[in-house]
Amino acid sequence: MGSEPPGDSGAARLTIDLDALAHNHAALRAEAAGAEIAPVLKSDAYGLGAGPVGRRLWAEGARSFFVARLSEGEILRAALGAGRPAAIYVLDGFTQGAGRRLAGADLTPILSSLPQVAAATDFAAARGRALPCAINIDTGMSRQGLTLDEARAAVQAVDRLRGLDVGLVMSHLGSAAEPETPRNIGQLARFLEARELFPEARASLSASAGIFLGPDYRFDMSRPGISLFGGGPREVPDPRLQAVASLTAPILDVRNLRPGDILGYGDSLRIPEPTRVAVVAAGYTDGVIRAARGAGYAWLAGAKRRLMIVNMDMLVIEIGDAPAAPGDTVELLGAHAQLDDLAAAGGTVAHEILVRLSRRAERVYLGEA
């Protein structure tokens, strides 16, 4: 990275590249080969802003979206506005007292239990018209969804689904990032059984990684989340996808450490030999996960630089003889300091890295929203 003056506060900067987002959407759409791409924008579009992200994806052709919470659906509906009609599915489903708010924002609940089915049918009966919904089937994650036996019983019961307009049947793969695992084959087989129960509904099984398992897993709709934002479908960097989020921060100081110096808190990190380091104005408050110290890296002067410590408001990188001075910019996440690499260094997943990016960092959007 080049040198640029830090802002008045020396704050980290989070740049969100909407053109890179559009590139990833196009790459996923090409891979899905005819299946609708329905972006998952839960947790404020993985922390990157559901409004600008949703509007740009709508401009790129997205007409269905998924969120987790009812409130997220209301926010996304307001951000899209009346001029951008879209289906917004709520993964939490038909929760207690949610009917009026779901209907008011034109949100589609995803029903994942028989009590939710009952609550939805009661609401449909009370308002006197059909309620659009989706049915979620548990095909092997044991987390959410009707079992196959529950789904069969619901379909066979005369009144169980009365008043529900089931437009989508869906499930979720638990091991899609591991293409060789037999778990995927088992979930696919159970989903094919579930699909037969709802022959008029569209079908959706795959999220980001599932799209890359092949045509058998794509059905009518795929629901990518992390890969829209640059996370690889196999949890390693994928050259087909571009970094959407770039976190940079200025150097505060450059220091020469001597053998025997102790760096940071505690006494575990003793410097064995002369070491030149840069102190950077970002820390785990800004989203650089503390557990990535040692194994993680930042990008400075055309090369990877080891993360030595990560504290709340600052971190230290080893820079050797790289040209560096206070005010120079370090890339902590982005095209060179890759999302999946940081996640692996921190023992987590790319999803967590993104949603932990702090609002303290100055936010800049590139590209049209």
C-alpha cells in the first residue's frame, strides 16, 4: 500500500467495494447456471450495510433476498423502497405476534416447525386471505426445519396447511464446503423426498458452497451469502471472487526491538533477535480477531507481514527492512490480506470476521449503490 495521511483520529478505514460485489454476484450466477441467485443479507448484509448492498444487488438483477430476523426484513424493505419490488424471506419464520409486521412489510416467513405452521394458518384464517410462505425441511443439520415425517403429516392433514401459499420448499446443507463428504449426498436424497411433497413449490437447497457442488444441488434457487462478499466456497481464497471489504489502518510508529524485549501483555512473546516492527492504529475493536496473532498477516509494501500481537486498539506487525513510516497505510483485510486467510489464522470462519468489523472504522463505499 502507498502512503496516505491518516484522518484526524487516525482511524481505521473500511472500504466496501460494490463493484466487487457485483462481480461476485455475476460469478455465482454463472456458476449456478440458471438457478435464481437470492442473496442472503442477514446481520446487516454480513456487517457491510443491507441498504447499499441490497440496492446494488437489486440493480444487478436480484429479486429475492433472505434475512434472519423480522426487523432485518423491515429494514431491507425500507431500504429497497417501493421502486424495487422483491421477495424478502425471513429465516426466523412466523414467530409469536409477528403476523401483522410480516404482512405490513410484505415479508415471507420460512416455517420451520409445526407450531409455526399452526400460527401461520391461524393468522391467514383471521385475515381472510392466503399467506405466502416457505417451508423449511430438516434434511440432516438437526437445527431447524420440519422433519420429513412432520412434513408428510402436514401435507396429508386436511386443514394443516389451509390458507398457506407455499411458494418455496428449502433446506440447508451442513457440509457443503466439504464436497467429498457423504453427508451432502444424504441431505440431497432427503431433500428430493421433501420436494415431492410440495410439487407446486420452487425448491432451494444450496447456499454459497452448495452452488459449487454441481447441478444436482442447485434446483430453482440458490442462496449465497459469504461468497457474495468474497469468502471462498471451500473456506480458502477463491480467485473467481473479489474482496468486497477492505480494512486499512495507518502506522502509528516504527520501532526496533532488541533481543530479550517483551512485546505486549504478559511475558510470552520475548524477542529472540533484532526485530523491526510497525505499530498500527487498529485492533480487535476494529475486527482484527485477536486469535489471529502469530499465524495471521497484514499487507505492507508489497508483502505479507506477520501479525505479532493484536490488542484492543492497536496491533503490531513484523516488517523487516520494508520501507515504512508513521502515516503509511497497512491492509489488514482485502485483496492481499485475504478474508479466508484471516479466518483460518483466527480459528474461525469468514462470516464471523465480516460481522465483527466495527462501526468505529470510517466506512467508504465504492461503486454505485
